[in-house]
Amino acid sequence: MAILENEFLKVTINAIGAELTSIINKETQNEHLWQADPAVWGRHAPNLFPVVGGLINNELLVDGAVFKMERHGFARNMEFILLESDEEHAVFSLPSSEKTIHLYPYKFDFQVLYTLIENALRITYKLISHDKKDIFFSVGGHPAFKVPFNPGENYEDYYLEFETEQKLTAHRLSPEGFFTGETSPIPSPGNRVYLTRDLFEQDALVFKDLTSREISIKSDKHSESVSVEFPHFNYLGIWAKKPGDFVCIEPWLGCADTVGKHADISRKEDIQRLKPGHVFEAAYFISI
């Protein structure tokens, strides 16, 4: 475990999954992460690697071989090594091993770096190749933010404010979590999507063509807000599970399979490719 703290924020990270478990606004003493009620959804902010979303038959296809892989990959359930830590910075590492090779046939070091920068937390995903062949992968964040922020407020008092104005179109998922090829418009008056308990009745809202690279959780009842900035990520998922008091804002590089399209990892939608000896980095930011 690592605890990071400055004058604005106090952050806690668990070595299992290198998972962020707490973000406290020191001015208000509000906890802004969902506290993982197992009766609803027992996670806080899992890190998704080496896949994002579900695979048909829970099978990852690599060069003609089949590997069993659960939704969102294995990293979120594995214990990371804490490589370094100080008051405002921590580096967690998950190196490939005999266990991972049986799940995912590449040699790598997957790292998650956390850095406090005033009232913001930067989360950086770093993949170091130790392989002699190209590594294909997906990566993403899945932080769940506590809504409402304060006692006595309602979930419906809050809305998501998008950075830019555009017509929002969500790509729909089947009950099994695969893209169906269908889309639906999402009302967004004044760049806002208002939170309701029924907004995620048909699973996550997945956006593949956003012009926005920042989304904020706000309320007209007070000025406190939570913003997620994702300059390096192509896709975004937004999700919640009734009756949980949270909403997830999920930056992704990669996504679930599409119904009827079970492709080799090298041909998966939005797949990332890392050459031998190279290093990949992508970051997103949570600010309070």
C-alpha cells in the first residue's frame, strides 16, 4: 500500500491491482472514490490490462493460440510490486511471470505511476517491452467516483459536464458485454448529461468519437467538482450500477469484442502495438 499526500489531497493505493482506493479532498474532507460495497460493486478504480472489456467466450486469440482471459484482463487481480514511493509519487510494477505467460504470451513490465500535482492526481500507464516480438495490448482506467458528494443530497442533483459541445452517440453493448453495432443518441443539453438511476439501464455508455478530453462531475447545489482529463485515450466508458451511489468515468485504449467478430489480438479494435525494446506511456488526470 502507498499513501500520497499534499496540501490538497490524500490518496491511498492498494498493491493488489495497483488500485486507487481513496481520494480525500483535504479542504472539505470529502471522500471522492466509491468505497467498494461488495453488495453492489466491490471495486474502487481497477486498472485494465492487457484487455479492456469482454472477449467472446472469454478467449484471447494470439497467433492461432487460445488463452483464457476474463473481462478487463488479469492485472486488476494481481499483486504489484511497489518500486518506489515518496509523499507525492508512487510506482507499482507487474512484471511478466510464469503465471502471466500462461494467460498472455508476452514478456513485459506493466507499471502504474501515481503523482500528485497540486489538486490533481496523474495516473500513468507504462508498458516496457522485454519481448523479441511486437506486443499487442489494451489498457484503461475504471475509477468510480462517489455521488452524491455530501449527505442529504440526491444522485439526480448531479450531472456530467463535457468539455466541448457535440451530439453524443453511445455505442451499445449486448447483455453479455459485447458491441452490437447499434448506437443511440444521448441527450446533452448545454454540454451536460444528467445523472439518473436509469441512465445505465443498458450497461455502460461507450463513446468512440468524443471531441471532449475532459469530463467533470458537478452539481448546481455547490461548487465542489471532480474532473477527469484523458488526453491520450481514444474511447471513454461511463457506467454505474444500481443502487450504487457512484459513477465511473473510464478512459480506454481498446474495447470489448463485437458480436460475431472474434478476432486475433492484432486485429482487435483500437489495439495498441509495442515494438521490441520500446516503452509505451499514457496518462489521465483526476482533479478535485
